[in-house]
Amino acid sequence: MGIRKLRNDIGKKIKFLRLEKGLSQEKLAECVNMSREHISCLERGKNSINVETLYNFARFFKVDIKVFF
């Protein structure tokens, strides 16, 4: 699995979890203290995500971090 595919898969999972909670990108960004633009880039696999940010998403969505892999 290449890094690009991994970024895309993680981004799709973030988007899925966000939509499942009925949140806009703006509301999610507010909740996790990020910009809407950064959320958008993460969901599209354009930006890399660090472990701390991934952990924060897992806590926010109340899922195990393994869900993103």
C-alpha cells in the first residue's frame, strides 16, 4: 500500500464518520480545532495526517484508532 492510497483511505474514513454524525466540515473543524480547509484536504487525501491528529479524530468520533487503517 502506497502512502497516497493510505492518505486517501484515511480521508474517506474521516469523511464517512463526519457524515455519519451529520456534521459539516465547518462544524467538525470547530470541534477538533482545525480549519475547514485542512479538514477538506485531509478528506481528499491531499494532506498527510500525523498520529496525534489521527488520535484526536479517533477520540472525537469515539472509535479505535485502528478504524482508520
